[in-house]
Amino acid sequence: MAARNPTLILMPCTTSGLAEEQIFAQGFNDDLQVELARFGSLDLVCWQATAKQESPPVERPEADQNGRAFVLRTALRRTDASLRITAGLTDAQSDRHVWSHRYEAPTAKLYAIEDSIVAQTAVALAARLEDAVLLESRSKAIENLEAYELWIRGKSLLLKGTAEDDAEARILLERAVALDPHFARAYGGLSLSWFNEWTCQFWHAFDANGEKAYKFAHQALDLDDTDPLLHVVIGRILLHRRDFDQAAWYVDRALALSPNHPDCLIQLALCHALLGNHESSIQCAERAFRLHPFHPQWYSAYACVPYLLARRIDEAIEFARNGIDVPVVDLPAGLAACYALKGQMQEARVWYDKFEVLFRAKITGGREARPGEAIDWLLAVNPLRQPEDITFIREALGRVDTHPASTLPAADLASPATPPPAKESAILRQGSGWLLRFNGQTVLLPDMKGLQDIVVLIGNAGTSIHCFDLSGHVRNENRDDGVLDDKAREAYKARIRELQEELAGAEDDNDLGRVEQIQTELDTLLEALSDALGLGGRSRRLGSMAERARTTVTWRIRYAIRKVEAVHAPLGRHLRKAIRTGLYCTYEPETPVKWRLFRKIGSSETALSE
């Protein structure tokens, strides 16, 4: 049974008839329509009144065919100094009142705050629609629920944030998937259930839970890539893997999809903070609080890090204290850092002691932490991109940590790779190419995207990475899709085959300049072809983006392994056996190998080891 969204019938905004009111009302109605269209959880119908019919066809069969139907009516009225907007939601079948709200603003400022009113109306309305469906679904037995109702009930459990509620939600969401295998939000809910545990529970299964969240999120996006929260999930997991550039793409995509989704915005505030985009971080947080003034407590817990990293210490303290009951292990450490920065060392010590108690209970299983271990853990689960932010947090907590400072070396990110010891396995940057050492044999190879993929896989040994996140393919969302006929498509494909052959020859000749030139043209053609539509403008894509990414990544990894095998047979055989390609790619050797890696991340390079 396919999931059915509730239908929302948006009526024209009514006025008293004054010309100025009518102009504003039309603009308000148009903007509200655009904002409501962002919510994938409802089907929007914009009713256009005519001279013969001024009421919505709520009694007609079309409303029933779409499942639940609701009517939203808005009205604008002028007083002496202000304009008042009212919004009311009713159930189309029963005419039962569901929700209403009123906004009032000075006439002179109404246009300036119209966007805010529209956004607040859309956010509040979407939440009330889900509440209405949830209330109705609770009167039914689970076996009688539709896929959408199962999703709504599962989502309500996920918001509670406990392991028991997550497990119960998974039962509902798995049933929703069984009813409708193409219901993207059900897969998204499964992702969020594991994401809950990944972020604040079951630290002993941190990597496993993160991988489950990552896989279910990608399954959902393969079905429907318009859910911003799923992009946030993947972005945060990629942040933890230190794949900052790819994480930033998902963060930007989430914001573009839904700039007025408060749950999304508060998490994007954290993501931007970790990426070092502190101004954007604060903007997201402020907008989240403005759109959702009666926000849950976890909003405040999330806001501590953005304000702390933005060096707005007093606000960070206020948010941390407001969210202190949320089960986040490192939140007391954030408060300790804030008070240490203010010079209030006694208060800082109190909160750092609470952090150490939680760290022993949740992370080490009762064992006393080794010197510097707690701070190293905190910086591992809060992957800061900017070295100055890492130094800022480490020095603040170092003022109250009674243990010696961490013994982890401060890597010189700009320094070149030093040659590895003779028996060490390594893949290191050497000029514009790569130095590879395995079983005591060292070889040099030119740069290849397949080698870069291999380095990422080795650096995340045992972890599945979606081919899309290896491909680096960033689609231009603002570009109109072109239409290619058969002849044009075949010409594209022929040129791509030629370029692949030329690329192989250039790499054989170690002509790095020509390699870069050919690769640039090849990437451009692949992107153009992947974004093309079918004949006659039909919405038939040439395979899914994930499938195209799978083909591209598989080809270049296998090509790189062949090149390695030609000059270093043992290493080539090892990589061939240990690397699996497909929709998800992994490096899982039968016998663990201690690697020294040196790979480029963003604009800097960092040393990695397995």
C-alpha cells in the first residue's frame, strides 16, 4: 500500500476589499504556497475561487481519494496603525477546527517581516498537520495503520530520544517499508533511529550505528533526495569521518532544500560550527529559535557548541544550562570550557568533574581515563575542521583538566610527507604523485582519482562508503536540465570513451599536466550527460545518480588497482582482495595492515593511520 500524504487545500487570503490589502494578500498567499510546497509530508492544492464557486470542494470525492484533507484559510485586516493576519486550519471532512494563529505588525514594517510571518505560519502548520494525523492514528491498532500513519507515529517516538523509543519506532517504520517499499521517509526514519543512538547513546557501538544511519539515509535519498534532515544525517557522519568537503555539500544542500525547517536549522548550526563557518552557524541557530520559539530542550544543548566556537561565551553558557538535562556526554565539558575562558575556575572545575563522571560511565565502562583521553575523545566526536578551533577548545579545557595535556602530536598540516620506515606499509603524497610501500617494496605512481578513493577507503577501513560520496559529483541544482536526442547522447558517450583511453595513456606516460586536462573535460562531460533528460523533455533520467556514481567509482578504483598491480604485484593483489566496490565501497583486508597514510582533505593535508 503506497503512503498517502494528507492533502492541504490552501484558500486565497481574504481582505476587506481595500486595494493595498489585496496586493499584499496576493503576495502573502503566493509566498505561503511556495514555502508550504517545501514540505514533502503534505500534498498541496491551491484553490482558486471563481465567481461561481468560492468554497473548496471539500465534499467532493477528490478530497477523500487523497486520504485526509485539511483546509487552510487566511485573512488580512487593517486597523489604524497595523495589519493583522489570521490563519485557521480545519478538517475538510468533519469541519473540525485544528489550529489557528494570529500575527500583527505595524503597517510600515509589514513588508519587511512578511518572510518571517510566512515561515512561521508554514512551520507551525506542518507541525499541526502531523499532530492531527498522530492523534487520529493513536485510536487505531497498528495493523490497521497506513504507511504514512506508521511514519508519523514512528517519528513521534524518535523525538523522545531514548533507546526504548528508538527500538519501538523501528518496528513501526519497518512495517511502513513493508507496506510501501518506495516510501522514502520510512527509510529516513530508520536512519534517524540509528542516528539517535549514534549521537548520544551506545558509544560502544558508535561506528556500527553510524554506518546503519548512513546506509538507511542513502537508501531514502535514492528514492527521494528532497528531505533536508537526511542530508544533515549524512553530512554529520561525513564530518565525523573528516570528509569535510563532501560534508559541506550535504550541509549546503539541506539548507537549500528547506531554509525554514527549524529542526534542520539547529543541526546545521552545529555542522557549520564544526566546519568553521561561524557566522553561518549563528545565523542558522538564531533562525531556528525564531521559527520555533517553543522548541524542545535539545535545541539549547545543540546551540552550545556554535556559540562557544563563535566566542560568544555568555550565550553559550545560557544555552548549555538550558539544555543540561539532555543526555549529551560532552555538554558539561562545553560548560567547563566556557567558565574557564571567563576565568571562573571553580565553576569550570565543577562542570569538568561532571564530564569526567559521565565519560567514565558512558565511554570507558568505569575505567579511569588515561591522561588526555577525555579531551581527545571529545575532539574526536566533535570533528573540528579549523586548527585554530581545535587549539581553542584544547587550551580552554586544558586549564581545568587535572591530567597532563594530550600526548597526541600536533600535526604540521603543511609539512611534506617524510619517507616511511622500510617495513611500514604506506601511501604518501610525493610531489604531485604517490609513494606506495608494501611488503618492503616501494614504488611511485602518478596521481589518479582511483588512488585517492583507495586512500579514503583504507583510512576508513571496515566502513562502508557510498559511491556518491567518493565520486565527488556535485550537481548544479540551479541549472535547467537539457534535452539530448539519441545522436547527441551517443556523441557524448563516444567522446567519454575516447577521453578514458587518452587518460590511461597520459597516466602511463606520467604526463600529469595532460592527465589533469583530460580529467577536467571528462568530469564535465560525465556531469552534463548525467543531468540530461530523455527525448522530448520527458522526465526519464539516464539511470539514477547513484548508479552513475557507482559505475564511475568502480571503473576508476579498478583501473588504479591495475596500475598498482603492474608495478607492485603484491600490493595490487592485496588491494584487489581487500576492496569491494559497488553502491557501497569498503576496504576490509583478511589480515589487518598497519598503514601510514597522507591524504588531502579540503585545502590541507593530514596524516592518517589505520
